[in-house]
Amino acid sequence: MELVDTHAHLNFKESYRDLPEVLERAQKAGLSAIVVVGIDLKTSRRALELARSWPGFIHATVGVHPHEVRKLTPEDYRELQDLAAQAVAIGEIGLDFAKEYSPRDLQREHLERQLELARSLGLPVVLHVREAYGEALEILARYPSLSMVFHCFAGGIAEARQALDLGAYLSVTGIVTFPKAENLREVVRFVPLDRLLLETDCPFLTPVPFRGKRNEPAYVRYVCEKVAEIKGIPIEECAWQTTQNARRFFGI
Ligand SMILES: [Zn+2]
């Protein structure tokens, strides 16, 4: 059985001092690829560094998370452009009106600038959207040529339908295993299997049965197991289809 973790923060150095062991467990769990996602310049650089160290196994995205955009300078965009040339996607980028660590205007501005960067390079985008689906979908509709994934999708059926209409993928984390996540399970039931991606978002969102511990890519297996159960299909079929989706989306 082959799996891909499409969203991992192995670039958070403090969380993964034991990285070689973490990667060994991932390989034993059947992972054939891990996409390491940047949230700012520093973690984007680190993601690329990891991709160079484990070629073909680790792939990097570069981008600035809505929480971090208030720190961006014009020089940062020059560097981001250079880094993006070596990345498989731009992300994670988006709008987060739940925490609002950066002012909303800046979030909108930097989302659009990074969408334009993705479009100019022909790269797909990894989106982080919280309590801003209406506005995000409105902006994204202006970029019809972009391939996009809503990482850790947190909307309802209505938002899922709109995202699918834009041609987007929806990505599922370990939240799907949480007892209270019936809404998300409903969304997973609704979304066609060929538009779903699996991720851990590690070190966060550790699935049952390891909830409370640090998350790592090997645990994407538990996300797959739960999605398969919801869809009423064998875990192998879920793994196969979501792996095809990940390969197609990221071009890996
Ligand atoms: Zn993330």
C-alpha cells in the first residue's frame, strides 16, 4: 500500500530533532512521498533543504502563511520568487479570519500576490482558509487556471461544493478521526474520492489513536483508514486513489 503525506511541517526544526527516525517510520508505513510545506521564508528555505537531502521522497512548497504576512518585505518577494523556482507548489497561503494574527487587508493583498506568483510559474497552490471561505472563494474564482488544494478543509458541504466547482482538491487531516468531527465526516462522504488528498499537518492534529502526542507522516495511515471507512471502500483503494491524486496535483 502506497501513501503520500501531502502536508507536513518537518521543516519545524525544534519538533523533529529525530528526523531520520521519523522518515524511517514513514517509509515503513508505506509512504512514497512527503510534501513539506513552508509558512514563511525561513521554513520555506528549510523545506527546500530537506527536499535536496531526500530527493524524490521529500518535496517542498514555499509560501507565506496568512499569520505571517505582516512581516513580509519587498526583498522577501525577490527571495520567494527564487525559492519558488525549486518548489512543487506555492503555499501555504490564504486567509485566516479566525485568529487574524495579520490584518485582513494585508492577508488579502499577500494572498493575491502569491496567487500571481503561482500563476506566473505555473505552480499549484496550497491554501489555508479559516472563517473566510466566502471571501477566499471569491478571490480564487479570479484565478481559474490555478490548481488548488484546500489544506485541512474546515468548511461545510456548501463551501465544499463551491471549492469543487473551482476544480479544487480538498485535503483531510487527522481531525477526521476525532469523535466530535461529524461535520467533516459528512464533507468527506460528499466529496468524490478523486478530489481528496490526505495529510497529517504534523506536528499538529495527531489522529486517534495517538491524539495528544506529536504527529508525524507515518500517521497519515490512520487518516486513510478513516476516510476508507467513511467511503465504505478498502483502505488499499483509498490509498491508491489519493496517492494518484497527490501525484497528479503536485506533479511528483
Ligand atoms: Zn500547515
